[in-house]
Amino acid sequence: MQKIFLLILTVLMTSFNAVLAQTVPQNIQDFVKNSFNDAYFRFDGLVILPDNTVYLPVIPAKFDTDVETLEIKETIPANKDLTKLPDAVIFNNDFVLLKVLKDKNGGSTLLNQTTYPTEIKSGILPQDILLPRRLEIPEGLNNIKGTLETFSPEIDDMRVNTNATKDYTKMYFNLPALKNSVFYITTPISKNVKVISSNNKKGYFYYQQKNSPNKMALYSDRYLILSSYSRKALNVLSLYDDAIIREIPLQTTPDEIVIHDDKAYVSSSEGHCIYVIDLLKMSATQQILINGMCEKLIISEDGTKLFYYDKQTKTLWSVELDNEYLLKDIGLFPNVSKIAYSNDKVYVISRTKNRIAIIDYLEMNLTGEYDIEEKPVDLYVFNDKLYILSARAGKIQIMNTETDDFTGEIKLPSEEGFPNKLYRIKDTPYLIISDSARCAFYVLDMNSDKIILNQEIDEPVTQMEIGKVIRKFNDK
């Protein structure tokens, strides 16, 4: 194995488009959460209460963020407690919350009256907020819009419904663990993102895409983060609104996306870098310069290390996020198809050599190399077990990551498919195995190491994300 070199990583702070600092001040957030513990404050300022009531923040031209005791100064209708959901709430620092109302035709509107308190008329909406679909702002409140645009027809057309006659709840959700779940799928035959929800018995819808998606990642069940080929930006798709809520501009074209807590790490092979995205603000904060052209990006379970493969030099690297971005050269490996990390060891599979290599990360020593089944494509670690998916063989091998011994083998149900990826159903011991050639997926119980579902579906899968059903803006 190649000798190890330790290099200090350069971190480049780039000038990305700034966003407004904390649109809803913390003391307002705390006040609202005293009444509604599960209130959600979106990064652009939208306030969503647990029953799906929505408030828009109206920011005064000048207000005291450090008012000694924050309290409600006025409500419309008058003398209403916040739990009664008044149409307007004016705090004693002049910050305002306006409730999104339904008009007589079922559309979205705001408080409509002849005159408004000065605190409302003199304020302005955050200028990067995504307003609810087709919101009609009364003429007397036009001044709060500033230069903000409401939804365009183009955004309205992003979600396209279908009239499928098949029962998709029986096709995709034949497992209790998938109750109240949503599949987000890309396929080899379309650039659109297919959305199949357990709430919709028949049919599905898809998100129409201008550009072919490269990679996607689900964040907090509320957002789908998308990179596209030949496009120097990330799209943030709000699943609550069924619309692109933010474009995050980058200096180079993004590729793979991994998420840990409230940060996303986005590789750019073209830019020889990894971008750090603050998901609470949906903005890029750093551009980490690295060696080579990054692919196969993963992050350790504790979020302290990134691992990637340089497809130019066939070199495996790590980035120690908790150690001043120290970059480590792990060694040369041919045609890496996947990386995994467990018990201070790095596991690397070669798609062409049909082998797995094991590296002691602390000592940087190659401790083992073994033949595995033909065409290995993916790895997943669960409870000191490493699952190795081999597409050509149609098998999953199991390795104990404490002893590095093979402990079992699972034959997948189909001979003619090409299983391509392993996906964990969050908070369960189940793995979904997708297939890019056969219209099916399989479910593996990692406690019993048995296939418990062989499910035929309507299209093969290129990529998949599995989230929980969320209440959308127009849901009752």
C-alpha cells in the first residue's frame, strides 16, 4: 500500500449570496414555542404551526431585538391569546406575524380591512421568503411585499399529477415499517422525480425537472436537495410547498451529497472540492479544497470524517472534519465502487477486481484483502455487520466488522435483475435493495438477515429516498 502522507487541508471561505440573519428573532421563536412546542420556523421566515396554520413574519424598519420582556402588544381580532390563532399578532418590539387565511374560494389571503396598524403598514416581508401558492395580498398591504414576487405559473406547474389506476399503496407499502412513508425515485427512463406516497391510494405525482438530476438527498423529511448535471447550483425542493424554495449557487458543478445533522457535504469533481452547506440557512458556508476528482463520498456515523475516492489517481482519501480539516492519503485502490467505515476501519470494494480491502485507520495499515462475489456495488454497516451487495451475483455477503470474518450470505430473489443500492428505512432494522434492471425492490431484515419482501413495482430504480409523510400547506 502506498505510503501515507498527511497534508493540512486548505479551507476557502467564498463569497456566496448572503441570506437574512435569523429572519424570526430567537425571542419571538421562544415566545411562539411556549404556546406551540412543535412550531416550525423555516429558514426563509415562514412559521408553520402543528395544525398547519401558517404565519408570515413582517419585519419592522427598526425594532428593539433586546426588549426586556417580550409580550404581545396587540392582536386582530383584539385581545386574543396566541393559542386562539389571531389574524395578526403585534409584539411590543413592533415585530408582526400575519396569519395566512382562506378566502371564500378556498385560496390564500391575508387580513383585509380598511386601515391597518402602523406596525403592519410600515413593515416588510423577508425578501427571500417563498410565499404560499397563489397568495393574494390585499391592496392595503401591498407595501409589505417590497420587491418580492409571488408564485409564478412555472413554479405552479412543477408538480404534475397522474391518473394511474393501479393501487400504489399495495405496490409500494406492503410492510408495516413503510406506513406513512413517501418514496422519491428517479428512474433510467425519465429525468423527473417520481413521488409515491402511502397517503395516495391510486396514482402518484412527479416533480418536473428542467435538468437531469445527478444526485439527491432528503433532509428532515421536508426538503429534497438536488444536484444536476452541468449546473453550478443546488436546488432545494420544499416538499411542504411542492416547489423549489432556494437555489444555492456554487462556483463549480456539484455532484454527490451526504448529510449529517444540519450540514450537507457536497462533492464537486470539476472543482476539486467539497462544499459545506448550512441546512438551517440553506446556504453554502465553505469550500474545502481537496486533492483530485472526488467521488464515492461518505461521512462517518459520528460526523467527524469524510472519505472519498480520487478517480484520477485511484487514491482513497479522508478529511478529518474535527481536526482542522486534515487530509489523509489512505492508499491506491483500483476501481472503487463503495467505501464504508466501522470500528476505526475503512472498507473498500473494487467493482472490477471483485475484492474487499480493509484498512486500520488509526495505524493506516492494510489488514486484509479478500475475494468477494462478482460486481460488488454497495456497502452498509449495521450493528457491527457489514452488508456487501454484489450486483452480478445477486447476493449480499455479511462480514463481522469486529473480527472481519464472513458470517453469512443472502441470495436475492431474482436472477435477471441488477440490484444497485442499499437504503435503510429510517429508525428500523430494514434495508431496501433497489434494482436498476428489474421492476422490483427487496427488503432485508438485518436482525434476522432474511429477505422479508420481494416487491414488484412499476419501474426500475436509479436512485431512491424514503421519507415520512408530511402535511403540506394546503392539507386540512
